[in-house]
Amino acid sequence: MIRVRTTVTGTRTTQEYLNRSGQKLGNQFQKEIITRARALSVQMQTDMNNAVDRGPVSFTQRSVLFTFKKTGKSSVRASILIKDVQANYLHEVLVKPKSLGKFIPTSSARLTKQGNISGLKNNLSKKRYIIVESGGKKRLIDTSKKDTKKRTKRIIGVKESKRRQLIYDFYEKAEQGAVLILSDIRGTFKLRNG
């Protein structure tokens, strides 16, 4: 009977190689998730900007925030959210429609860079702007403007009992985008709505 005594060499280098490769793959995985989520946040901001009627003001153009945190060797938490100050302002046009409680400017109104009627409070106190109510609507009229028979250019704002439309469903678009960017990556993912 022949006995052969064998020893396997090179196991330490094999283990080191596997550990290095695993760490590299984990880092690549994290980078890929971060890159795709950042691209999704930029795309969502662009889509939101395009959804606004006469173009968004700069306050709205910079509302989407992207953050990430590496929570382990191969895991990462990426968040796409609306900044706090903008979230208070944009909540009713992105998440939950609310009935309007202010004058909506017409096309003939002079606006500030934020999209508000310029000099509203001052001109109301000076009686340059007056409020006329008819047919369930309140109209803001500029008394200094003189125009055609219909006097449509004098109307600079309208207030009526109407709900605001969602211009962009933030949660729906975020979820669709997250599913799309993660669809061809293998791993375990958790999607949460804020």
C-alpha cells in the first residue's frame, strides 16, 4: 500500500486575492449605485423644471438634493430628496394638491424673479390695485392701466376656489427611476418613500 502525503500550497495568496477582489467588487458596486442615483436626481430635477409652465424660478431649479452614505464594506444608502425650505414651498405641487389661497398672476402681470406679482402689498395699500369679486372669482385689477374695451390687460391676478394641479409626482417618479436604475444590478435593495 502506497501512501502519498500531499500539502496544498498557496492558500494564503488565494485568500488574499479573494479578499482583495471582493473589496474591489464592493467598491465598484457602491460607485455604480452612487453614480446611477446621482444621475437619477439630476434627471428628476430636469423633469421637474420642464413640468413648470413658464419655467421655474431659481429657487425651484435647485430644489432636488442627492446624498449618499457608505454604511458598510459593500453597502451604500443613497437619498434623493427635496431641500427643507423648498419642500415647505413645493409640497402642494409635488406631493399633495391644496386649494389655492392666493392670487395667481395672469400673463399681463409684472412679476418678480420669484414669480410673484411685483409690489402687491404696497399697491393694494395705495389703491393702485383693487380687488373685484364677481362670479365666485376675485380679480386683482391694476387701475393705472387703460386699454381696450374688454379691459383684459387690467386684470393682473385671479383668485378662485380651485385645487392646484400636481406639476410633478415626486414619489412616483423617484420610485420608477429607482426601479429602473437598479433593474440590471444584482443585490438586495430597500426602497422607502420619505
